[in-house]
Amino acid sequence: MTTLALASGLTYLFSGVLLVCLFVSYARKRPRYPPGPKGLPLIRNLLDIPADYPWITYRDLAEKYNSDILHFEVFGSHLVVLNSAEATRQILEKQSSITSDRAHSVMLNELSGWDTDRTVTFMEYGDSWRRHRKLFQEHFRQQAIPRYHHAQTKGVNRLLKSLLDTPEKFSAHIRFMSAYTITEVVFGKEVEPDDPSIEVVDDGMHTLNELLNAGVFLVDIFPLLRYVPSWLPGASFKRLAGKWKKAVDDMYTIPYNNYKATLGEGDANTCLLATAMADKVDQDDARVVDHDLMCLAGTTFGAGYDTTATALGIFIMVMAVHPEAQISIHEELDRVLHRDRLPAMEDRKELPRTTALMYETFRWHLPLPLGVPHQTTAAIHYNGYFIPQGTNIVANSWAILRDEGLYPDPETFRPERWLNADGSLRNDMRFPVEMFGYGRRICVGRHFAEDIVWLAIASILAVYKIEPPVDENGTVRALEADFTPRLFSAPKPFKCRFTPRFPGAESLIRASV
């Protein structure tokens, strides 16, 4: 063998050993991410993230990989999906100091009006968020909610009458009830369905539904596209964002400015905003106070309007699909109310079956099955897996509430699961908190929302039977629970009947408004 050949052979051998060493070193140093689809070069898991019914896909993947936590990577960005109550407790609760940030979306937060400096839900975790959350907690803590029961009762009673007059428009009626109640609580103003402020709020909230249900925008993958002129072919997202931004700006500013113009008139001096203004009267910077109060009003609509209406829509759909679930509730309501009055919040302790029905409705389906994503501000570990800083974390609340270990026979709608044999509420059953989020990002308005949903459920069933529709021959038509497939998931359009339960029900309804 020549010296040249020997040198060449040694070079190849050395190169091979070096490559093996580098590979072993890389493999040892590469973080152990949670399991998930392998993905493709460059785009990684872009094609693995489902657009429709993602909560079902994530649950199925968790079963496939035998893991309650999944990992996806797209263009260097990490997504982790939590599919168990234990994972959410360990990551979003115990490590909430570093898992409470929000992901930043160019389309949502910069172009479409849902700015991180005024929408508390999307604010980054920091001092500004703490200041705004403290303001919300002052007015929506559990002890403060009874002051809003009068407005909630008025809204629910109006709903009962609307269901009597035009039951086929029940979906519009529950949306108006939600807007009516929030408007009276926040602004001290009674509104009618044709009030311009209702349209302004509805248009603003519609943009959020569109954004959540549109899927991924290219500008969120390639942020430089934000600078593309809106007139350029292919820049339709810029034109759409401009339209949405105006609607969101109007939702924040018009009702608030109208309120300020009516200060000194009637209930405008006793509403939530009036109380908040009085509390902040000693603040030095009037602009900060004005901005914070506008955020308080706008975010109250943003957080509570659609979710409350959708939760009631889910309840109505489930009752139409499972009318037999109403029988024991009707009996309980009649025993307590004697068919001569409507329920009040003070009756809740005497109506455990009604509360169990609400809990089971929350468990059955959520308006936001995946909630609002959190983001890590530091790297964390869970069960030996590495989750990098800046990872978006999604809690699959739908899967958690269908966990057979927590809720036996989870696919069956069964309110009795929340009750003891004697009909009292079980203390060992965990409240479906997933409806309202996790950790430091849990919804501040959850007590307000729970109260109005409970009161609406109790009041509707006190006077109505909810039944599936009938055809032109009077034959009952089969109805299945079916929900829209994107991030904000509501019942698909359906028909049902609201039938007064007893002879005096109609007069009881009309006397309440």
C-alpha cells in the first residue's frame, strides 16, 4: 500500500469516526421533547396540526403515543398540547409563574385590533397585565357578583318572554340576553335588540370568531408580510384585517364614549364603570385611568358575550337531543317553586339537580375546547420531557372533560354523575374548571358567567320543555349534537321547540318583565 493510499484511508476512517462522534454528541445534547408526529424537513409539523376538530385529533394522538402531552414544531416554533388534568396541574398551575404568557399573533394583535395593550385576555404576562387583572378582580370577584344579580335576572326574564313570542329565534335571543346583561352591568343602560350599541358589539365580537376559526394566517409564519401594501394582489388578509380592526376599535370606543357623555343620568352613576371611576378618582394620570376603564368595558364584552351565549346554546341543543334529562329537573323546580314564581339565585342551594345539569353541560362541550394558548417564559420539564422557552401551550380541555378516569362513561350525557344517592351534590367530584381556563390566566369573570348560565338554565326549565323539532306531519325529527369544527366551537344551526310546561307558565313569564 502506498503512502498516499494509506493517508487517504486514514482520512476516510478519521472522517467517519468524527461524523459518528458528532452524531452521538448531537443525539445526547438534543432535548427530549414530548412525543408527537415526526414531521417533514424545514416545515416540520405544519401539515400535522389539524384545522377541523383539533381537540379530537389531539386526544387520538395522545392515545396513539400513550402520552398525555404532545409536541409539534413548525418553522422553529414549538407547540405543546396537554391532554390530562395532571399535566395542566403540573405545568399551568404549579409552574404558572413561567407558563402564563400569551403568544403574539401579528394578524390578531397587530393588524386586526385585538391589541395586547387593551385586551386583557391577550396581554403579555407582566406589570400591565397585573394592573388590569387587579382592576377586573375588584369588580368580578365572587363577593362582588350579587350586586349584578338584579341585571342578570332582568336579562333572563326578557329571554323567557322572547322565547314565548318568537321561539324559532332562540339563538338571537340568547345572544341579546348576554349583550343586554353586560350592557346594564357595565354601563347602567337598558337596551333593545335594535339599539346601535348592540350591533357595534356584535360586529366587534364577530371579528374574533372569524379570526379564531380562520386557521393559520401566512403573516403569522412570515411576519414581514405585515408590511405588504393592502392593494397588492394576494394581500387580501390586509384588507380583511383593516375591516376587522375598525369593528374592534368601534366596539371598544363607541359604547365607552357614549357612556361618558351620559354621566349624571340615571343608572349611569351606579353601574360598574361608575364604581370603577370613583375608585380611581385619585389617580394622577387621567389618560391611564381613561384607557384602563375603556379596557375594562371592552374586555368584559370580549370575554363574556359570545362565551355565555354559546354555553346556553350548547345547553339548549343538549336538552333538545336528550329531553329525558329534563324530567327530574322539572320535578325539582316544581317542588321548590310550586309553579307560582320564577327561580332566583337564592334558590340554588335547594336545586342541586339543576346545578348538576349545568356542570354536565360544561363538561359535555365547551365554546373553546382548547382554551386560549399559554406561552412559556422559561424552559420547563415535565415527566422527563423538555419544553423550551417560548413554547405555546394548549390545554385540551375537551379531552380532559372526556377522561374516563375522571368521568366514567364520558360519552354519555349524565347529570346524575354529579349527585349523591340522596340527590345532593357530590363533594368528591371536581368542578369542570376547564370551562374557564387555568392558573393565573383563569377567567376573572367566571363567577359572573356561572351565575347567569345557572339562572338562565333554571328559569328556562322552570317554565318550558325543550323538545326536538317536528316535521310537517307532526312527527318528531331526530336531532344529533353537532358543533362547528374550529377553535371557537358553537352548535351548528338547529331547530327545537319551547313548550310552556303548565297552564300558568305563560302568565308567569309575561308578569316577570
